[in-house]
Amino acid sequence: MNIRRSRLSLRVLSAGLISSWLLSGPCSALTLSQAVTLARQGDPAYLGAQANLVVAQERANQSFAGLLPQVNASGNTNWNHRVYTTQTTPSTTYDDKFNSNGAQLNLTQALWRSANRVAVTQADAAVAQANFQVAAADQDLLVRLAQAWFDVLLARDHLIYTVGQVAASRYEWEQAVRLVDMGVVGAPLREEARMKFDQANAERAAAESEQAVKFSALEQIIGAAPFPTLPALSDQYTPHDLKGDKQDKWLSLAEADSPAVHAAMAALDVANEEIRKQRAGHEPTVDITSSYGKNAQGSGTFGGQVGYNSTTSAIGLQFNLPIYSGGGQSAKVREAEALRSKALQELESARRTARAQSKQAWHGWQASQSRLNAANQAVQYSTLNLQSALSGVATGVKKELDVLRGRQQLYGALRDLARARYELTLNYFRLKATVGQLVDEDLMGLDKWLVGAQKITGTSE
């Protein structure tokens, strides 16, 4: 019997068992494409990386400004009261009240400032680093979103399974009560059945809580939202097959193309430029300076003199040679060298992390593929077993309890099958993310395979 018939059997069989758990009223639907859009608009980690890029770009603008002319203007006006008395015999006193004002325009153009030129190169490296950090945050966002999305679906699948457990254990308990009343079995059997029913209810309550927790994790990425209708992967969906690929290829790509590795390489460039910039602090600087000013005074320099207007202009070179700064500049150079050593270690760590993540995703995919094969076999067996139980009821050979247990077993097998398909897809996404190739369309493309939306709710029985 093929898997498609098995899943079709589940849809038919589950209708009566969990109808009280499905809301038939209008529910808000949330597609994976919408989730991607919401995540890009509201995920704090991703938006923080974008803001950091803007910071780096503006710092680059600030660094470039150090190469351009610096122009400033100043002005003043004063109201003066001066009493001027001569030291002659007889003395003469002048009481002057006058206004004085002035304006000046200054221009400075750096001719030789090594630190400013290095700062521009360093700022460009910082922008490159921020761009790679955004790319890494982009990959991380998509992986986290896929993980959270599949976690919610898996929690829903497990909740359906626990509903089947409750139904089976309830029926078993009811049968035990009836047999005890008839005197066929003793009270311990009834209490054991009641214990199993209580345990099943507890597991269902835990599954409800787990579903809420998993959706809360999704909300951390997309923002607060009402609990949506939950789709299931179509029977026709087939996860990406990596059987023709080699692990070494992915490891090489991870080291060469990982956004995190490129960000660490750019950070090393920033550290190298910082050393050059601090060493330039020992070098002389040469600037062109020019000024133009006008001053006016309502009275002369001495009492009784008439006021005047004056205009001055100047242009020249300004040379500055740092000689001694208490060892502070040398300390800055040593600090920059230590930061470069740190950047080197972080680059090596980024490479190792990229390899480790690639290996984890690769081996995770392999393990998930094995679980998928086992789950397919379990679904076929469970379907045959349930059909046998149904045939037994029709001929009076099997009890209804066998049918409920058969359904429960099939729910568990289908839950495990869904889990394996989720894990296969997620590990493939993780593998692509390690090489910076995961894109929105990879997630959005799943929407055509997500069908049969249902919303599960639970109440204690």
C-alpha cells in the first residue's frame, strides 16, 4: 500500500476522533511568505544589523570629510563704554560709548595627514564588514524563521497525536469500568485504566502548552500575532535530495562563501588599518590655512580718536610635528596590534564555526533521511494494522479499542513522518545558509505545499 493512501486514510479516520478539536469558525491564516515579510519588518536582530550598516556608512562619510576643506565662520558685536583719562597736567577725560563688531572666515585644507587617509580606507573596510554582517543576519533570520515555523507545525502534529491517546485511554477506561461492574475483572484494572487516561490528559495539556510556547518563539521573530490556522505539508511535497552531493564540497563552500567568515575577514582589515592609523599619529601634518576678516569700531584705540574699519586676509602653511605625548600614542599602537591578534582569532573561529555548522547540517540531513525512510515504513505498517482492526470490528473479531489504538499508532507514525520531512527541509536550509545561498524564495516556495489549514484548540476533559 503506498504512502498516499495511508495519509488519505488518516484524513478519513481522524474526522470523527478530533472533530471537537477543530474550529470551524473563521480563523486568521498566516502563510510562510507573510511570515518572511513580517520577520524582515520586525525581527530585532535583523533590523539591528541593518542599523549597524547605516552606522558604518555614516562613519565612512565622516572619515572622508577629513580629506575635504574645513571652513568655518565667526562673528561678534559688542557695545562698549570706555572712560579714558590722560596723565597730563591738567588731565583730560574722554567718555566714549561705541559699538565694535567683526566677522572672519577661516579655511583649512589638509595637505598631508596620513591618519585621515588611512581612516577612509578603514571606514570602507568597516562598511564591507557591516554588509557581510547583514548578509549573515539575513541567513540567520531565514533559518530561525524556518525552525520556528516547523516547530509550531510539529507541536500541532504532536497535539493531534495526544488527542488520539486521550480518546483511546478514555475508551479503555470506560470498558474497564463496565467489566468491573459486571464482576469480570477486579478494581485494580479499572484504576490502571483511569491512571492511563489521566496520564494521556496530562500529555495533551503539555502538548497544548508546548504549542503555545513554540508559537511564542515564532512571535519573537514576526512580532505579536493571533494564533493562526496551521497548514500541513502536502503529500506531494518531496524534500531536496542531497544524495548526489559530497560533504567536502559544502565544507569548502562554507569556508569560502560564509557571510560570517567574510565579515571576520573584513574585521581583520579594519584592525590592520587601525594599526596604520595609530602609527600615523607619530607623523607630521601639513595644512593649508587661509582667513579673511573684517572689523569695525566706533571709536579709535585711544580716547578722542575717530573709529575705523579694517579688512585683513592671510594664506599660508601650517606644519605640526608630534614630539612627545607621554607615551599615549605608542600605547594606542600596541592596543591596535592586540586588537588585530583578536581579529585573527575571531576569523579562525568563524571558519571553524562555518565548517561545524556545515557538518551539523549535512549529518543532520543524513539522519533525517534515515528517519524519513523508517517513518514511511511505520506509516505503511500502521495503516495495514488499522485496516485489519477495522475488518475485525466488522466481523466481530476485534474490539473497538483495537481500532482506537490502531488510529493512535497511525497518528504517531504520521507525526514522525512529518517531523522527518520538517527536519530534512530545515537541515537543507541550514546547509544553504552556511554558504550564504539561502533566499526568501526557498521559504516562500513552501507555501504551495502547505495545505489543509487547521486550528487546534484544547480544553480539559
